[in-house]
Amino acid sequence: MFKVGAGLVPAVALPSSPAYAAAAPTLTVTGTAPSQLAALDNLMKTYIKQRNISCAQLAAVKNGKLVLARGYRYSGDTAVPAVQPTSLFRIASLSKNITAAAVLRLAQDGKVSLGAKVADLLGLSAAADSRLKNVTLWRLMQHTGGWDRDISGDYLWVDPTVAAKLGVPLPVGKSDIIKYAGGRPLDFAPGARMAYSNYGYMLLGLVIEKVSGQSYESYVKQKLLAPVGITRMRLGRTLKSQAAPGEVPYYSDYTTKTVLDASGAVVPWPYGGFNMLNHDANGGWLSSAVDLVRWARIFDAAGPALNATSITRAFAKPEIGVSTDGSWYGCGWYVRQVTGHLNTWHNGSMPGTYAYLARLQQGFTYAAIFNHREETGTLDYDVLSSQMNTAWNGVTTWPTKDLFPTYF
């Protein structure tokens, strides 16, 4: 039984031997962790040792300054490279706030209305369910579009099913996924409730391309990343041979059948168990932790990427209101009101990846990324946020040196 969080949900996997069959692991670190923040640094060291995670990063910001930037390598395998603060990781569903920000930027520039209907924008057929005509960009960003993966499955993670249903060969593309989804009814009326939807964010990526006239990746880089000095982030690829320069390897204790062709070949789950090309807008970005905390700053105040109206929209309460725990899903962020501040956060999870990004009260923001995720037999990964909250709340003196100039 695989634990399902807010991130991406895989199809099936087959047990294999653990990935870390090497010499006894040793810990090496890079970057800077000032003594005042030893609790955060030690938390990460313990966390990865307990879970046998070979590659990880942590970056922390206090009042706009980068105060910690760390890479961690815990392995006895000489093939595992040292992890620098700038090494690239898949970030899975942390990609969603990037996609939502791109839609908000299109609206900011007067290119599209957030109330526009996705069926009209993309020419989607509503023959299987007329309610599709009521799915707006707002509803896609806030996961109220009408798709529920707990009922109908996650259309981004059932490639063999899509291929078999349509009578097409693997690999399937986004047009195949849309055709498959378009032949099925929605799971609930759009705007009636929230259900996390990777498919909805895939559609948002296509909207960005249609409205902007650019590829999804190039639009994000031009309008959002370049204006704030981020140049390393890019979309990832499926195979290990396609890794970007400086990208870490990914590990899972499981294998599965490839979705890249019909050979039935058994592959490591992170390398062929899903098709990264289809996951671009809902989970396809590569980033370092220092890039993520730099990125998160665009939501702190109006700037060259987003204006004040767009930032307000990013954290707006959906039409369904607030959940029983006092939180809600904005546009690519979970949100909760605390005294004088909106705390916003998101996790990302796919085979070989666990990532977490949080913007919290008292000017504290952090990003942590790992090249392994929680699987059967591992310790809970979701305790990271509560452990981190305890650690940073215990800091009595914060460093004053800004490390951002070191990396940007």
C-alpha cells in the first residue's frame, strides 16, 4: 500500500531489491549552514539517515535573505555524485504553483480571463458530459473542475489503460489522454467540491501554450523565471540518459513496466514508469532548493513576475470556502490564515522524488527536496513539516548574511 499525499499518484509497481545495495553509507555535505541554524541542518541529516535517502537539499530564507543552502549526500555508492546546493531535482507537484502563476500572469497581461471556459479555449468536446462546459480556469487551478482520481483514477498515471482503450501504441501523448478523459463523465459538478487533479493542471499547461503562442516551458522561463534571475530551472525528462547537467539520480525500491513502449520491459520506477513529457505542467519541473526559495519570493510582494492583484488571486479562497481544518487550496498552493499572515505550502511526490516548499509566518520560507519518497517499509515522510516547524521556531538568533548572491 503506497501512501498518497498531495503529489503525483502512480499506477502499479512491482517489488524489487532495494536500490541502496552498496557499501555502508557515509554523509557528506556542501554549502552553508550557519551555527545558529544547526537544528535545521541536523534535522535533515537525521531525516535522510533514518530513511536511507542518498541525495537531498535544504534552503531557508528569513526576511528575504537566503540564510541556509545545503546539499546532502548519504551513500556508499561511488556512482552517486556529491549534491551541491544548485544540483537539480525533480520537484513533482511543486510544479503546480508555477503553472498557476503562469495562468495568473496571462490574466495579468490581459491575455485571458480566469473565468474563461477550458472547453472553449482548447476545443474540448462536452459530448460525454455537458458539465465540462462549466470548467473554468479558476476551477482548474483550485482543483474544483470535476475530476476525482479516487473515483475514476488519475488520467496521467494510467498510460497502458489509455493506450488499450484508444487502440493506440505506447507512449501515449496529451492528446490521447484528453481523448480518453473526454469519453468519460466528470465525477462531480464543477465548483461543487475540491478533488486534487493532475489532469486539470495538464489542461492548464495546454491553455498557457494556446493563449501565449509559446511552449509552456519557454513562457514560464520568459515571463516568470528570468525576471527574478532564475536560470537553472527547466523541465525534466523521463530516462536517466536524458538527465540535465547537475541533475541527481532517483531511486525507488520498486520496478514497473515501461510506459514508453509496448515491450513490457521492467524498468526502475522513476525511469520509465511514467512519461515526464505528459507531466510538465502538473509535475515536470527540475529545480534546486535555492531556486525554489528564490521562486517563492515572487509571492511576497508585487514585482517583475506578478503584480499585487495576481498574488491576491494566487491565495484566494475558492467558491467552496474553507475546509474543516481552516485551510483551503488556492492556485497551486495550500493556504491557511494565521495571525497577520497567510501560510502557504505544497508537497510533491512521485517515484524517486519527495519535495516540500513552505512560506510561513515571521518571514520564514524553506524548501527541502529528496531523491526518494515514502514507500512500503519506510518511515513516514510527511513528518518533515512538523519537525521543521519545531526546529525553526526554536531558533533564537538568525544569521544576517544573505547567501543569494552566492547562487544568483
